[in-house]
Amino acid sequence: MAKNQLPDDFKPPPDHFYKGIRMPAQMPAASLDAAREMEIRDDDIWVVTYPKAGTTWGQEITSVIMEGGDIEKVKKTPLLERVPYVELGPIDQIPATHKFVDAMPRDVPRLIRTHVPYDLMPKQWHEKKPKTLYVARNPKDTAISGWQFTKINYYLETVENFSDFFPKFIEGDVIYGSWFDHNLGFWQHRHEPHILFVKFEDMKKDLKGQMIRIADFYGRPLPEDKIEECVEHCTFDKMKKNPMSNYSAAPFLDHKKGTFHRKGEVGDWMNYFTVHQNEMFNSLFEEKMRGSGLTFDFEL
Ligand code: A3P
């Protein structure tokens, strides 16, 4: 049973703009500033995504790999304690996470999650270049997932109809700004040795193959005899049922309205996009991605 449910008439505090980018009140400017100025450790591991691109999935995979495939250990601690969301809080019951991150033990690598775009990554991150996993998801499914999330996240203004979310998404007038800018920002640096660019759709197609790839990138290959169990642990069905990774007790979600793990599919956008929205989106995608070489599977 979820704890800390907020009252039914709870109104989300207004968003704010941080360096021109729309941000929810859960990520106050002071915390975003603190994250930019934070000390980076050479052995940090960063998990970076545009919201709803598979952050939680990337965090769980990273955590499993860095614990050497010790699932029992991973299952003992909530995901946000294993891989904290550095710019989150303070707000209501949620403390300032950057303080927790600064105080993490130095004898093991810290695992840290953020959604900030490339240019707003911590200053020392740009200098020290710690290993960074970037998970990217096709923008149509990302948009649908983001829209649906406004209905269960107390701190986001609920958008009932996709027709109201769509124009905001394509204009980048959504939290953390433009999907295009965010993805291209990291894609342009994908050949640098400290960055691994992984696609949600590739994880759906071959979770084991992508987990092996990520583990190799971290320099922590999964033990042969544990691979199958680790892959199973990171499937949608297992993560949805795992109280340590499904946010079933998260104070920022209205658990009466839905679950964090919604569908986890590729192509759900087809249930919502109108023909006109799709045509409009395709031409925008072509224009923005032209020459970048960045492509996605929009269905499997
Ligand atoms: P849907 O809303 O399409 O279901 P984030 O963690 O970045 O907020 O992304 C959340 C999205 O990733 C949700 O998408 C969620 O269901 C999906 N997801 C989380 N874990 C997953 C997994 N193991 N496999 C597939 N999708 C997953």
C-alpha cells in the first residue's frame, strides 16, 4: 500500500524555467545549480536520459551490473537510493538529493541519474568525463509516456488530452525542454569513450545483448552463470512487480491513478497519434534529425 498520498485536491506547484528550460518544481533552481557545481569522482557512473525514455530501466540495469549480478543485494534497496536522481528535491517530503549524492561512500563507484541536457551536465563532468550511459527512446513513444505520466505525477500539471500535450512536446515546452535538443546533444558525443548511447527499442529487441554491451562498457562483465537471472530481473514484468524498482511507494505519484510501469512497449504511440499529428511529427523529425545519422525504430 502506498504511503504519503497527497490530498485529492493537491495542486502541483508551478513549473519554473532554468536557463530557458521548463523544469518542474520538484527540481528547484538551487538544486540544479548545486548539481552543476558538484564534485565529480573519476569512477562515477552516470545514467542520463530525456524523461520517460527508459531511465528506470537504465538505472536498474546499471545497478545490477555494478553489483556484479547480485540480485538479492539489489532487491534490498529502493532504486532511488542505489541510483539517486541528483537534481531532485528539496520539496515537501523529498529532501535535496545532491546532498545525499555528495555524502555517498567513496570506496565504491557512485551511480547517479540525471535528466539534464548535455550543456547543463555538471561542470566537472565535462572535465573528468566519468562513464555515462545515455538511454534514448523514439520520440513518439516518449511523448505518449510523458503525457500519461502527467496524470499520475502529483507535481506535473495533468494534461487530459494528448491533443493538448502534442504541441507542447514538439515545441519543447515540456519539462527538460526539447526531446530533439536533448538527444542530439548526447548523440553528437557518442563516439567519446566515456559515453554509451543505447536505444530503448534495442533493449526491447535484445535485452541480454544490450546488458552485455553496457556491462562491457562499465568494465564489469556479468558473471556467465548469472546473466540469465540478471536479464530476467530487468524485464518489464519483473520490474513492474519489484517494489524496489516500481515506485509503488513513491510519494510523488498518485497511486490511485495508475502505476509507474505502464506498458513498456514500442509503438504504443499508434494508439494515440492522429494521422495529422503523425504526418506533422514525421516532417519535423526529418528536419531536426537531418544529417545527424540518428534513427529509431517506431515499431517492432
Ligand atoms: P510507458 O509509459 O510507455 O509504459 P522513465 O523511467 O524514463 O520514466 O521511463 C518510463 C517508461 O519506461 C515507461 O514507459 C515504463 O513502463 C518503461 N519501462 C520501465 N521499465 C521497463 C522495462 N524493464 N522494460 C520496458 N519498459 C520499461
